[in-house]
Amino acid sequence: MNFVFSKRAKITTLVLMALGVIGIIGGLNSHNPHDHGGQEFWSNLLVCGFYFFAIALGGLFFYALQYAAEVGWSSQLKRVFEGIFHRNIPAFSLVLVIVFIASTLHVNHIYHWMDPGTYSEFVIPATVEGEHSTYTDNAEATGAQVNLGIDKIIKNKRAYLNEGFWWARTLVYLGVFIWFGNWFRKKSIEEDALDGTTLHVKMFKRSAIFLALFAVFSSTLSWDWLMSIDTHWFSTMYGWYVFSGMWVTFMIFATIATLYLRDKGFLPKVNDSHIHDLGKWMFGISMLWSYLGLCQFLLIWYADIGEEVIYYQQRFENYGLPLIVMCIINFVVPFLVLMARDAKRNPVFLRLSGCLILIGHYVDVYLLVMPGTMHGHSHYSWWQPLMFLGFLGLFVYLMLNSFTKAAMVPVNHPFIDESEHHSI
Amino acid sequence: MERKVFHAMYDDDDKLKEAAQLIVDKGIRIKEVFSPFPIHGIDPIIGVKRTRLAICAFMYALTGTSLALLGMWYFMISDWPMNIGGKPNQSLIDNVTSFLPVTFEFSVLCGAHGMSITYLLRNGTVPGMIADNPHPRSTNDRFIMEVTTDENSSMSADDISKIISSTNPEELSEKEY
């Protein structure tokens, strides 16, 4: 049975997207007096783009994990996971690439290590009023003076953080994710018309390869795209922290989508045990996220080294309230609401706490990006939530649209029978 | 009335489950099932009440949290203020971050130990205690169901015996007590 995209869902997602367009227009015309060249708009685009890209990527990761671990219970929900990642990874890769191109062309200054003024040895000052100075490493160049504004730390990181290598990495990550996403989806649909386990075994092997790549890329992509915003600062827990965030947001999205599809009758064999297991993942990965966040904070707080503490100082000084509220939502809410067995089987509890935690993780991504790009000057105004809603609409639209493309429950998955009788 | 206890032995957990369902449907209460491993889905059939072990665990862990914080406060703040990396040392709340790992560990320790001890006591399986399973093979490869006349006073012992026999147990023993 294929999913039928109801008129109501279509209109809702389109209205959300229209709101997003209004938000983007509002963002391009925003008047934050401290905002130079639309920095706040671009940062916000990065926040939204990465947030939804991360949900989709978490989906691909979890999907591969199900294959690599030969999981039975979730095979009923396979198409839900596929729907979440297979159109959204390319779409939100595009959003990220737009931000990255703008950064590389210096339209915005999200990555200030891209500014040649930070790493060049020499400067040729502008002769005409209003023009930019040019930077060079060539001491022989006419008019070259020693660049006093050089940033030794950024210069030392040049071997890793330079535009060429950074772009190469970015394209490799996105290429690998898109290729694997499409491949899994294609083979999964092919399997519907095939008997036997040949394809399943093939996917099992490929998923292990994907997980090995993902283990590296999930860390390095968070260094490249997010941690390098605060170029001077680094943390070895950062990659895991971002990874656990993407995992938990995906689990919530999958839970809410599954509940929606079950209510509409497209997943007739999904029982309370499946919902319970999804709830457990929501609970468990929320705890993982809190644990990694606390570990990162504790080590830095304890050591009290200026170079490290600056990261949290910026956040506590200018974003103290959202930071604390975010921690309460992302840790205390799942801890108290989702601990009990009955709560994990109750759609109302799951939906309510799920939506709250989704918002909490939006604030989390916001706090990963904004303090580094806007420092104390960011101003949360009406167009930012609208942009978020717009991308949410796009995400849900692409997800529901891909549900219509294949049978909602896989036909020949070898574990489908086990999943139907799942009971815990 | 004579007081009897029946022990029906089965060689497969699924057979026992089916038999239990039949017997319960006839209106007989099953007192206990002995098995070498947990039988999936037997709880709702024989009407096992939801365990309260989780509530115990929460209370033990809460005790651990309180004890750890109290201890930290006494050792590191009140009795002998310790300077940890230049952090304020005259107040618990300003310094609580340093104590979190210890508090967490102690909560887990108290929760886990309390839960294990409660479990062993409640089940009567503290090492050294005399086992109360009716047949030693219930710890190996047999599945035993226990039915008593005390719990089924509306039926005669013969009726109960007949109903249990109709499920074809491998062995059915009756004992007076």
C-alpha cells in the first residue's frame, strides 16, 4: 500500500514553505545595526540547513545501522526511514552548499579563517579610499608591507583549514551521503520485486562500509562546518556531540512520522512495541547527547584554561537563558517524561515531548553557530522562526512525497515477519 | 478439604504457554511458573503483576544522590574547604559541577546494588538460601507450572487434575501439604 499525500498535508506543508519564503525575504532585508552584509541571515541559513540536513543524515546512519546489526523489529519502519533521508539529504546538501559558496566568495564571514587577512604574511594596502586591501605571501610584491593583523593560530591551522582541502572534504562527504542514500533506496525498492536474500546481504555489506565512512565523516564534518566557526577553539568531543544531536532529532522525527502514518492506517502491522522501541531510542539518545554535552563542559570547566573557556563564556554571557532552557528541554524533559514504560507507549507523551526536544535541538544548533558568527550581537527576530518553519515544510513535503513512491511496508524484506510479531 | 499442590512439567516453553492459556481460560489460577529462562509473554497469561523494582531503583538512586551530595558538602565544603582549581570553595551550589561525576557514580552504585539485593531477597535467591523450585530440572531444560487448591477453592482437586492432564504435561505430580 502506497502512502496517499492528503490535500490537507499538502496545503499545510506548502503554507509552511510560503512562510519560509517570507522569512527569507525578511532575513535579507533585516536591519540589525551590528549585522554586516547579512551575516545574521547567512548564519541562520546555516542553522536551518544543518539542522534538517542532520536529521536526514541521522536517518541514513540509523538505516545503515539497522542493516549492519541485522535488526528485525524495525524492518516494518524501513520505508519511514528511507522517506526521511532519501530526498532530504540532496535537498539540504544544496542549502549547505549555497551557504558555503557564499562564504568562500566572502559574501558572508561565517568562517573567518577564509579571510586572507588572517593568514597572509604581507598586505598591500588599498590606495583608493573605500577599496579593500589585498593580501599576499609574496614579500617582493609592490607595496607589500608586513601584515600586522596576521592570526598565528589560524595560519598554523592552514594546512587543514584551507578553502581547497575544505571544499574537497565537503564534496566528498556530500557525495558519499547522497550516493549511499540513493543506492540504499534503489536496492530497497528492487527488493520488493525479488525473492531471496541476495540483495539483503549486499545491503548488509554496504551498510557496514557506510558506517565506517560515517564514523569518520560525522566527526570531521562537524569540525569543518561548525567547529571551524570558532576557529581558535577546539574540542575533541565536539564531533560526538553534534552526531548525538543529529541522531536524537532523527529518532524523534521518525517517531512522529510513524505515529502519523499509523494513525492514517498506512502501517497496519506497527504495534505498541514498535512505538515503545522508538520511544526508547528517543530517551536513550537524549541521554547520550546530555552525557556528551556535560562531559565536554565539565572538562573545560574543570581545567579552566582561557583558550577553552572562551567558548562557554561567550555562550553564557550573551546566550545564557536559551542555553539553560535548551539544556533543560533536551535533558530534563526526556528524562522525566519518557522514563516510564507507559509514557513510551503513549502517542500523546511521545508527540509532545518529541516536539519540545526538536525545538530544543534547534536552539542547540543555533547556539553552535550564532555565538561564533554574530558574537553578542545576534538579534532573534520574527523572520528566523519563519525560516525554520519554511525548511520544516520543505523537509516534511519531501518526506511525504517520497512515501508515495513505494509500498509503505517492504514486501520481501527477510525480517518482515519477525517485525510483524514484535512484542516486548 | 484437602490441600494439594500440582506440578505440571513441560519440555518446551511454548507448550507451557499454550497449556497455561488453556488452564487459565478454564478459570484456574496458576500460582507460579518455574523456568530456566524468562518465558516471553507468560506474564499477562498467568497474571503476574507489574514489577515495582523500578520504583525501588529510583528511590535507591535518589538516596545515593542525596548521600553523595551530603558527603561532598561535608568533606569538601563544611569540614575542610578544598580549593579545586581556584573554584569558589565556600558554597556547594557554586561548586556542584565538580561533584557531579561522583554524585552520578554514587547514584548508580546505590541504585544497582539496592536493586540487586532487593531482587535476590524478594525472589528468595540469595546465595546460600535453599531453593524453592519443585524440581531441579526447572533450572536446566524443563518448564514447570504450579497450581494449588488453596487458590482455586471453587474446584475440587480432581477437576483441577483433570484439566491439567488434558494439556498433556510430560509429568504431573500431586502433593498434599
